[in-house]
Amino acid sequence: MGVTVLDYQAVHQPHFERLNRQWIEKYFWMEPVDVAVLQNPDEHILAPGGHILMARYKNEIAGTVALKFVNTSVYEFTKMAVAENLHGLKIGKRLAEAAIEWCRNKNAGQIILYSNTKLVPALTLYRKLGFREVPLDGPYKRSDIKMQLDL
């Protein structure tokens, strides 16, 4: 398929921000937490113990996903985005599988995520990967669903 998953490096920050802004602004609005995380992922994702993966397709940064450290056994699957012109190439699936594998290698017990029920393709992917709906809590105004994957 030609998709390569890479570990985030500082040079990827503009792509991380661009890809996430595109989908957030298309469907919702930027919240202050989004701006902070997208502009400074080193501080908000990496420094506390999280990780970010980037997908490259035909020499183009095509997608991203972040794993936010919650505690020693839980990570939050967040800031997943794929370039709109590359939807349908299973880049999101490849990123999600790599993220799950990364969490398993960290001996995490579960992954949580917050989403919105109008993002049907994303929720379909999450369910295929084994995520199940759990009671909603969380910091995001646009989220109306919480899902969890037990590893």
C-alpha cells in the first residue's frame, strides 16, 4: 500500500497541526485545548509520557495519531487525522493498528478515546478494532461518545 508509520519528530509539528485543524474546523471548532496541543505537542503529549505517530504515503505526511498518557496502564487515543484527499486508503487503520501495538509494547491495559457520533467512518473503524462504548466523561465539549479498548 505504500504507507509508512513514523515516530513523531519536531519537524512534523506543522503537519500534526495542519492535519488536525482540517478535520476539526470542518466538523466542529477549535477549542483552547486543541490549540495548545497542536501548537506544542512536545509539552502536551510527549513530555508527560505519550507518543505521536505520523503516516507517510508517497513521500507526503498523510496522517497522524497521538497517544496521551493518562496513567501507567491507560493511554488516550487522540488527535487522529488523515489528509482528506487520501481518505479510503486505510491510512487511519494502519495508524490505529500501530498505535495499539505501541500501547501493548508499553504494557498498557487499555486505550480510551473521545469522539462524536457524527464521525461515522471513524467510529466504524474503532469498533472494527475492538473499541466499545463506555459511559461518557471527559474534557472535550464536542465529544458525545467515549470508547475503550481493553488490551
